[in-house]
Amino acid sequence: MEKISFKKRVVIPVLAIVILFTGASFKSDFFEIAKQIEIFTTLFKELNMNYVDETNPAQLMDNAIKGMLGNLDPYTQYYNEQDVEASKIRNSGEYSGIGALVRRHDNKMIIVEPYKDYPADKAGLKAGDEVIQVGDVVIADFKDETSELLKGATNSEVKITYKRQGKTQTTSLKRSDIEIDAVPFYKMMNEDTGYIVLAKFNRKAFAQTKEAVITLKEDGAKKLVLDLRSNPGGLLNEAIKIVNLFVDKGQVIVSTQSHIKKYNKEYKSRMQPLDTEIPLVVLVNDRSASASEIVSGALQDLDRAVVVGNRSFGKGLVQRPKKLTYGTQLKVTISRYYTPSGRCIQALDYWNRDEFGNATRTAEKDYKAFKTKKGREVYDGGGIEPDVKMASSETSPLVKSLIANYVIFDYATKYYYDNPNKSMDSFVFTDADYASFKTFVAKKGIAYETVTEKRLKALLESAKLEKLENAVNKDYNDMLASLSKSKISALDDYKKVIKKELADEIVKRYAYREGLYKYHLQNDETVSKAGELLSDESKYLAILE
């Protein structure tokens, strides 16, 4: 009989213990999951069979799923069949429809932006038009994703009824193939500096960015500006390949970490670069997120580019789609990503919420320092902090509210119809225009609710429970009125930023998105700062050193 060594006698029991505990842990998790599923299944069955009124099982399940995911981060989402198709379109950059960006707001379907020379534009639809009916479907009665109504087979006809400035109109148009460019614009800023707008990270992002770089270099570009402002992100592999255009093969671009080992990965540049020497400035703002932050963060950490603008959004979470039954999907957060220096730039903590249920933000005092390739200090926890900060364009919760609640959008609509023949050749949004905007806001109101207002309302609720509301009502209303006035006054504090947002929205109404980018080349302070920095080689190099 073969002798078993002491080493083997020790290893075998240890392995057995590991397997025993691993198996026990798995069985424990499996039992708990199976138990909860069985409880839910029996509850769902009994509810639908016995409830006093007729139930809608699909709606109940949809609400249950949303409730379950609602306590996690906002990127972990359930996709029904329509959502899955919409995701494919976003990633591919191609679909068949009318060629317009639409939004559902206040149960209304609004044309946000018609794309130049596509069916919606040719039919005369304008930003601000409210679509009230598509074919036989009345939008007010339609509860599903309304934008799907506008998509369909190429050359299929669709009748649209819409409201503009209080008047109802009807138009018919034929759907066509729509292509959404990742790089909608690139042009020489001056005789030796190229400017590239990278708006999305769909499957066209790398190819179109590469084409833009090559074309601009052929046109004489010896320096580049890559504009990632307001780019919400997209495909990770496209971001990695775009960084690879400017850095050597074999560099770590990003890594991902999770408590699930198979999601722990390191992503390196795998191709020969296009140009590792050309001076590069990357522009970001507080709406640059995800893949935009991977690109800007990697180029910053590798000391390959100077980042200019405002602190980016701070999305350091990675999602992956998981197929479910009946063509549905779960888009689930699987890991956090880390830039080459080792920092995670996730700004919001969705697992520790404040008294109002909002995700808490990492405090600046808690940021940790990391080192770039050349030893410069960079920080985690709050997005990508630019090397050159544009304080004059820094937004605030108030400004974000004016954008999110369509206050700036609605004023731009009013301005367009009040000034139908306005030329954009030398357009300036004047102080008189801004005074008009302030009057508009005062009448419309600001939906933004401050933390102080939230706490006041919570205090009033407590007073009601204690039968003290009569004693505090007058003070409460006086304080609310005072806060409302202070928000209108705050419009002056952020005048420069708001004027820029208004000007951008107005220019799009007259000159489309292409006209907006041309306007930026001449009038945008951040673009001008990038050009100024690239023209001063010593200053540019001093930042990177």
C-alpha cells in the first residue's frame, strides 16, 4: 500500500473542511433564495385569486420588481422586451424612426430635438412640440414607452398630431433609417489644433474617433481637443480602444473589482497606438459619466492628457446585461471600476442613504490621494477632478433643476417663437434676455426643493402629529416664501452658467446641433481655455510634469 505523506495527510482534511464549509454556505444561500421565492410565489397566487377587485398580474409584478431593485443603485434595472430593443439601438447607433429625440415629461410627449434632414425635420416638427397622438394612439392614455410608437419599418407611414404654441396640427411622414453618430462633429479650431466632439460610446465610437483624428492630422492638426462634456457613457470596450489611440500597447486602462472573482479583470491597451506624442486636452463636465470618466481618468492617470472643465459625474459602477425569460433582461451592477492609478471615482453611496432616502455623497475630506504615472496627485471618490478647473461654468443643484425640469428648455422655445428670424452669426444672449428669463422663472416657479425645505416639511408633519400645526403654520409659510424668493435671487449667483445653458439650447433651435458645435468654437469659454493651454507648450507640459 502506498504511504501517505504528512503533507498530504494535512492537505486532504483542510480541503475537505473548505469544501464542507463552501458547500454549506452555498446550500444555506440556495435554501434562503428558494424559501423566499416560494413565499413570494404563494403570496402572488393568493393575492391574484382573492383580492376584492380585479388585479393586473403583469402590473403587480412590474411594481414588485421595481420595488426590489429600487433599494439598490439606479443602474441595476429590469428591461422588458421593448427596453431590450431600445438598449440594442442605443449601443448600435442605428434604428428606423422619425429622427427626433423625444422625452416623456409630466405625462406629455415632447419633441426635444429633431435631427437635421431626417423625417421629423423635413415634416416641420420643432423642439417644444407636444405630440398628443401617434396614429390612433392618444399619448395621454398610453402608459408604455411612448418613443416606441415613433419607431417602425423603414418607409412605413405614421400620422402625428401635435400641439405648438396652443394650436393643434397634424402631419404625416415616412420613417427612415436613422444613424446616431458617436462623433457628430470635428473641425480645425485654428491652423494647428483639431477639435473632436465625442458624444456617445456606442459601437461607432472608436472607429469614428480614429477617423476624426486621422482626418484632422491630415488637415494639419499638431494638437487635439477631445470634448467629452455631457457624454453619459456607454460601451466599455469602445472607451478602452479610444484611450489606446493615444497610449502604448500593454498599458492598463481600467480594472474592475467585485466580491465575485470572475468579474475581477484588468483591461490593457491591445493595439498599436495612433499617436502617443500629440498634445491632448480632454474636456469634461458634471454630465460626463461612466465611459467618459474611464477615458478622461485613464489619460489623466497616464499623464497623457490635460483634463479641463468641471468635476465629472462620478459613476464608477459597471453593469452587465443578464438574459431572463421571455426576451427580458436584468442589467445588474457587477463591479466597480478603477483607473490606472487605482482610484474608484464613484461619487454616490447608494448603500448608505440619508434621512430622505437619497444616496450620500463622498465628502471631499474623505477623498484618498493616488499617484499618476509621473507622480502627480489625483483623488478618488468624486468623479474626475480636472487639472484645470473652470469655476465660471460650475453648476449647482439649482442649475440642474432648471435643466431637469425643462425650465431652460421651455424658455428657449418661447425665445424661438418670439424671435423667429434671429441670426446666429453673431448671436449673444444679452443681460436684457436674462432679465426676461428671470421673469419667466418667477411665473413658472422652480421645482428644485432644497434640503432646508425638505426638513421644514418634515418638521410640519411632526407638528401635525403632535397637534401643534396651528402654532407653527405662519412661521412655516413665511420661511417657505423666503426660501422661494432666495431661489429666484440665486439665479444671479449662477448667471454665467445659466446664460451658457440658455444660449446652447437657443442656438440648437436655429442651427441644429452642428451649429451649436460651431458656436462653441467661437464662444465657449472652456473650448477657448483648451486652445489657449495648447498654444502655451511650457504651461501644458508643466501641468503634466
